[in-house]
Amino acid sequence: MVHTGKPVSPDAFEQAPRPQATGRRRFLATSGRIALSAGGALLAPAARAQAWPSRAIRLVVTFPPGGSSDIVARLLAPSLSTALGQSVIVDNKPGAGATIGAAEVARAAPDGHTLMLSNTAPISLSPFMLDKPPYDPVTGFTHVAYIGSVANCFVVHPSVPARTLPEFIVWARQQKDPVNYGSGGVGSIGHIVGEMLKAQAGIRLEHVGYKGSAPMHNDLVGGTIKFAIDTLPQNIPFMQAGKLRGLAVTSPARSAMAPDLASVSEVGMASLVAENFFGISGPAGLPASVVETLHRQVGATLKEPRVLKTLEEGGIATRPMTTAEFKAFVARQVADWGPAVKASGARLG
């Protein structure tokens, strides 16, 4: 009805004569009722179609292809795609100490179609290297499922005479110039552990941040840099080939992957224990139904023999956690690493 500006009495509608319905009008009225009835019948399937996931899921990896996070994401994606009935697309968004991809996920709509392969760097480390972090690592996300963790290691080019971490410290002190050390990127766990080693051992180290482990290994194997801190599994082939030499692992005890390497605890440097964790997180406010379904399917995927075997071969130790336990784990990681990162003086930008 078009409003003319002139008040209309409600009685006018009651008093106005009503025309008798012609056959055409009866047909239109009946058709309208049928259409409404059919529309109502279609609402249920349409509503069901909106159930999560209703389209492809984007799984953001905050590092370049080839690193541990990328490997884990691409291992899980096919099984999750099958279980959830929608494609799970791995999307690498590196940069700014892994905060670019993490910030993008934190800003995304909390509908479960944008997720992150969460890990130590964007959650526990990088936010503390920025004056104004783009997200809160605990409350800025819904931390859904824990996957596992992997140890890091100290490795050197074979030209370095040291065979243990204490021997390396002695050698580094004898160098007239700071020793360059490589990591998979500014803000990575390797970067922070290097700064902690420098402070604790009183040696001069200069960080060289690469865009991923692959280019870092090119320079390390080629002798451009002599020392690096990186995830253990990615360095095992180089050690076995004699292209690199391992000095120690950053786990509380020795790793079954490299039983000859002492742990940092063994050599009296337990403060350097640092394992990189992996999990699945999404924007804050994910619906409980999405969280429950995703957590259940991630848990089922981690029990698949193919997935479990690949993770174990990659040195990634898995253990079950409820969503509440994973959230508490993240909070502890942030509380433990935050002060250490600030004390290291490492900065992003």
C-alpha cells in the first residue's frame, strides 16, 4: 500500500464492499497458497544446506610451503575433506613472523569456513615482538583441537669443529665476528631460541631470518651460514647425509629420531626446552556445533594409521586433548613464552 499522507480509518476496510472472487481470482489465491506451502516444504532442505560446512574450508598456514606446519596441514586436509564432505584447501599466508595469516583468520567470519593450522610462532612468540599485536593469541581465536608437537635442534655446517652444544659455545666465543645463525623466519621459534642461547651463554650471534626452512637449508648446506636452529625432522636427512651436524635437541629428553643428540636439559640448559606445537584454531566465537564436529573429526583423523605413521616418522608426538585442555595449553604457552620473548629483545619490524 502507498501511503498518501491522509489518515485512513481502520473501519474503512471493514465497511468497503468486497468483490466476489472470480474464477481467476480463486485460481490465483489457491496458487498462492500452494506456492506458500511448497515454499515451506523447501525451507527444511534449504536450512539443512546451511549446516556446516556449506562450502570449501580454507586452512591457513602461517609459513611458506615445505615447512612443518605446511606438511601437517597437507597431511590432514584430505582426510578432513572426506569426513566433512567439503574441500579443505591449504592456503599459505606467511609473513611478519607468521602474524599476517593469523590476523587474517582472527578477522574472518566465525562460521567455520576459515581456519588456521595454529603453531607456536603466531600464538606464543610473534605477538610479543610487536608494539600493537593485531590479535590476542588467547581470546582472539577459538582453539579447537591439539595435533601434536615437534622438537627443534641446533645444527652446524661440517666446517664447524663443534660436536656438542657446549663445544659450539666455546667455539663461538673464539670468533672475532658474531656468528650468523639461520631460522625459518623472523619470529619463529628458532629465532627466539637463538636469542635465548645468546643471552644465556654470553656469545655473539646474529640472526638471519629466511622465508621458510628450504632457503635456509640451501645457505646452511652451502656454508653461507654456519649455524641454525630448526625443527628436527627437516634436518635429519641432511645429518644422515653428512651435510650437517646436529649438536642438541630442544626437548626435555632425547628424541627417538636422533638418539645420539643430547637434549638441552642434559647439557645444563633446560631453559632452552622449546617444542613447536600444532593445532587447529578458528576465529573467536565459532559456534559450539562447529567446534564439536571439527574437534571430533580432527581426533578421528589423527587415529588413521596413515596419518599417525606419517606424523611419527616426522617426529611429531601426538596426544589427545579436549577443546578446553587445548585452550588451557595455549594460555600456558603464551604465559611461559611471553616474558622470554620480551627478555630476548627480538622485534618484528
